[in-house]
Amino acid sequence: FPDLEVFKNECDLSYDITSLYTFKQPVSPHLAFKMADQIFLNKQRVLDKVKVLDKEFDFILVEGAGGIGVPIYEDTDDFYMTKDLINDCADCVISVLPSKLGAISDAIVHQDYVNQNVSVNNFLIMNRYTDSYIEKDNQMTIEKLTNKTVYTFEEHATYENFSEAFLKQLIGVKNELHTTT
């Protein structure tokens, strides 16, 4: 579980804290549930876990395995999507964008989906940014087309390298979980 290993190593957080469900195969969440024997999504358990973490930590990062348009779980008559989890418990979304060729299209499609399906604000951050000519142009173009600031995160950077402007925006997000019952 590479992402969980990062949380374990960088943040000293155990699997018990960082994960409710783990699966053997690296497939989309809904398919992992299908392939697992007798494991079902308990949405209330997920939301309760977020509330517990919210009381313990300043920030909670919930990774959208596969992206914002991915189904987490397939029930008999519908899907529980990443957007549903966001709408159920998130204060904001950090949209991680590629920086290379294809970034503009990915960003526009992603932002359109967010605008139509997500009830909270999102921040755009371009990952693995190397400050190349194409990346600078991608950043400027995405900002113009989305009317949003695109923050950058350099390749091989650590949490200490987030821009002060990005952190100020993130800290400014109002936490609604304490007031929700």
C-alpha cells in the first residue's frame, strides 16, 4: 500500500489511523470491494472515522483513489462515488493536476466535473512541477480557463515546500464537521 506507507513514514501514522479498508489488488475501489470476500462499504463507519480524525488532527487528507469521478462502491441499484464522499464530509478539495502534456485538458474536464458535482471549493495544485516552458504555459492557461489560481508543487518536494499562499488558503477553509450533527 504505497500511499499508506508515505503516511506511515512521513507522518508517523499507523495503518489503523490512515485506513479503514485495504485490498490486495491495485484496482478501482468499487472493483476491489467486488473482488473481496464479504467486505462491504459501511458509509456511516467512514463518516464516523472522519469525525474522530477531525477532532484529533488539524487537517485530514482523504485521497480519492483513482480520481474524483471514480466509484468507491457499487450497491445493488447505484454507486457511491468519490464526489459523494466529498459532499458528505469534505470542507474543500485539493485537486492534484499533472504538469506535463495533457494537463490543460485534464484540468478543464476535472474542474467542470467539480463545478457540476461537488458542493465545496477546490484548490488546483500542479504536481511534479519543474518550471519548464510547457509547465509554465499549462499553469497560465489553466488559470485563465478556470479562473482559479493554480499552485505548484515541485518534483521531489516535501510538505515543507508548499507555497505560503497555498497554505494560507487551506488554513482559511472553514471546518464544518464540528457543527454538523
